[in-house]
Amino acid sequence: MFNFFKKNKKLNSEETENKPSFEIELTAAVLAYEIARSDGDISEEELEVLMEEIEKIAIKLKKDKYEIYKIIEIYSSDSVSFHEFIEDINKNYSKNDKLLLLELLWKTAFADGRLDVDEERLVRRLADLIKIKDIEVLKLKDLIKNINHN
């Protein structure tokens, strides 16, 4: 999906069978960015959660985290639908990877201390599209909500 990073990394034959982890993390970061902006405003707390994820990617790629953030902003504004993301996730993510993605999305949604209706709707819609059962989605939601309120 993020072909502009591939030229910066030589892949051996073992790595070509699976997506490089930074691409999976980058997909997660773009989706988290979408959650953060879904209520019309990216709060300082949401940005902090997002930048923690971007920092991990930046370290792996030996790039500046702000450069990666700008790429995420551009990719997000140019992206028309989630179809490409969903296809990529369903093809390359294990169930555990999907649950970790949803955990990041809930953390982002709860980061500002409140869960906006649009944020919840988007997380639940994405969860449905990546084939995670509602009961698991709600368990993760409650877990993250309780962590944020303590």
C-alpha cells in the first residue's frame, strides 16, 4: 500500500511473503489519524497517542517522525475510501494484529477523555469490515475506556 517506503528498504525473500511490519503499523497510524479527525478536531491527547505510534515507525525507517506524520496527513487527505486499507488488513493482518489495531483506534478515540459518536461509529464500522466480532470490539472498548478513566 505504501509503496513510497519500499524503495528505502531491501526485502529478502522471507520478508516479501509478508508485509513489512512498518507497512502494517503505517496502515494502523493512518486509520488512527482518521479516528482522531473524525470528530472534526484532533486534540492534543489524540495527537500524542498518534505520535507514539508514528515514533515506532520512524525508528524502524530511520526517518523523522514529523516527516511520517506529514505523509499520513497527505495520504489521508488523498484517500477516498477505506477499501484499500480494509483489503490490505484482511489480507495481511493476523487476528491478533487486527485486535491490536482496534486497541490503537480505541486509544485514539478515548485519548481526549470523551468518545465522540462519529469516532465510535468509525471504529465499529472498521471492526466489522475487518471481520472482528462485535463482542470482541466491545470488550476492547471497555478495556481502553477503563484504562483511560483510571
